[in-house]
Amino acid sequence: MKEIIYVDHSATTYVKKEVLDKMLPYFTVKYGNASSIYSKGIESKEAIDKARNQVSEALGCCECEIYFTAGGSESDNLALLGIARANKAKGNHIITTKIEHLGILETCKRLEKEGFEVTYLDVDNTGLVDIEDVERAIKSTTILISVMFANNEIGTIQPIEAIGRIARCRGVYFHTDAVQAIGNVHIDTRKMHIDALSLSAHKFYGPKGVGALYIRNGINFDSIITGGHQEQNKRAGTENVPGIVGLGAAIELANNNIDCYNEKLYRLREYCIEQIMKNIPGVILNGHRTKRLPGNINISIKGIQVGTLLLMLNDVGICASSGSACTSGNTNPSHVLVALGMNSDISYCSLRITLGEENTCEDIDYIICNLYRIVHKLRRV
Ligand SMILES: *Cc1c(COP(=O)(O)O)cnc(C)c1O
């Protein structure tokens, strides 16, 4: 038995050995500034160029459409603030959903303070956006639609291609936060009519603190970090070369393994859901039954305080998470679960298990066994 069973891969993942090995020389030996003209600088610039190519290959776009950032949150901020501010003359209306990551929702609130109008679309009780709602929400002043590819709490995967088609037809830019989707879903920015896309390396076995934003050629956007001329003048600051190298290596690996990885996680997920439903009464599976990330399981367990449950799982070496803020003693319900229309006590807290590469069938058995024991115990008191 492993010491720790980690099933919180949507929160973050470890860095794969192959990825780390590629990164290491850029900390100690190949440390040149990519803006310098001597060979040590060129060496770093070439490493960044290679990573940019690896990202563009994975997304089916041009290298010149990739901007490296410090992660998913910054990419979300840059996409929304950047596109909205630069296109204000065309209109001030933005469409998003109620279940976005805070990187999007908080940025939308900022834009509202700057005079933008934001429509927050409802989702159905499985977390799906209705494409007719998207269509209906578009008006003459709409400049941008931002709908996440896959939800980080409940794993629901949105009809991205259909939304992209509507946006393109209506002449509205379409951004998607694909932080959870990379490595799990095949993404083709051209075919899906995606104009902008956020990603973050630490969600697919790359390092933390590095991400990228794809923005289609020809779309105007303002930078939010100003200073030097890095990243085509759009993101100032000396590049995080080791991080960028790691991101490039990780996305290439993830993309090459996507089918295999998917199948493995899918089988484990289905086994886990089946075992939970069979053994633990009073459980509801949150999110869509099939249109969901292969490794995502999100359940509400009747009569159970998830904060206590998570601590007891931790006592037996299981790292899982709550779909909401309950863990920190915060009683605010998850904005995602509330948007699903579940406002009874049972759904205020949920248990999120997100599987990854190193998980096995035995891990699931161990989790179920302990979950059964703990739930039984908690229900008795
Ligand atoms: C993790 C995550 C982010 C934030 O990415 P960071 O790199 O941690 O800033 C944004 N959106 C989604 C959907 C995420 O899961």
C-alpha cells in the first residue's frame, strides 16, 4: 500500500520525471536571459520557441498565437481584461456562465466596475450550458463570450464547438478556460472556432506558476503586465524559461497520451462510481453522467459534513477535496453546486475525487472501504 493516495488531480498534479529532466538545465546551466543576443541568451530563446511550438501543436494553432503567462488565473485575466478593454469601442457586453472558475468570475466583476455589462448564464442540473441560451444572450453590444471547457468541481464538459460556431457566426469573440480540459479532451482551436484559450501547466503534470494563453491572430487585446517587450509586447517580464520548457514538455506528453490516459481514468472512474453507489446509501453524483472529465467524481453524501469527512480521509492517507469552501470552515456553498439548482443542505458540501495517472483499482478499493467506514461512523453520531 502506498503511504498516500492522492486523488486531487484537479487541484494540482506532480511534475513528471521526464518533464523535470527537461527543465533542470535551465535552472543551473542554461540560465541566459532570452532577450540577450549572445549564445547563452539564444539558447534560452530557442527553448522558449520550442515550447511555443509544442503548445501550438497541441492546440492546432500558430506559434505566434501563444503567449506564456504565470498560470491559468493570469491567462483568464489577460484574456478577459485584455480583449474587453481593447474592443470597448465595439461594445461593452460580455457573456459567461455562473459556474466559471473564480479567475473568470472575479475578472468579470472587475470589468463590471469598468462599465462593462456581464450576463451570467444559468446551467442545467448537470452543469451544462444551453446553447440556445448563449444564442439568445447575444446582443449588438456583445463582444466576448467566455465559457469554460470543463468544470473543475463537477467535471462537466461543455458543448464548446457548438458555442464556438454560434460566436463565430455572430461576430463575437469566444474564450474558453481549458485549464481542466488539457490532456483530457482533444482540442482543436480551428475546428472548434475558439478565439482564445487559457491553460496551466500544473494541471497536466507540468510545473506550477506557468501557463499560456492562446489568442487568435488578428484579435486586439491589451496587455495587463506592462514593461519589457517579451511575448510580442503583450506580457512583460523576463520569461520563466524552466517553467516554459516544462509546460512545453508536459503538454506534448499529455497530448500524445490522451487516448490511453482517458481510457484508464474513465475505467477507474466508472468503477469508483459503481462501488460508491453500491455500497454507500444516500449519495448523489453531481455533474453530468457522461459528459464529464474522465477522472472526475463529485458526490454529495446525505447527512455528512464534508469538512469532517476530508479530515478523516486524511487520517488514513487519502487526499481528496471538497467541491466547495466547506473545508476552510467557510459555510458558503459552492457557487457551482448552487448554480445546479441544489440548495438543500446535502448539496452545500460535496466530496470531489479527481483521479490521475498513478491511481489504481486498489486505490479505489481502499477509498471505498474507508469512505464506507467513515460515513457509517459519522451517521451514527
Ligand atoms: C486551476 C484552475 C485555474 C487556475 O489556474 P492556476 O494556474 O492555478 O492559476 C483556472 N481555471 C480552472 C478551470 C482551473 O481548474
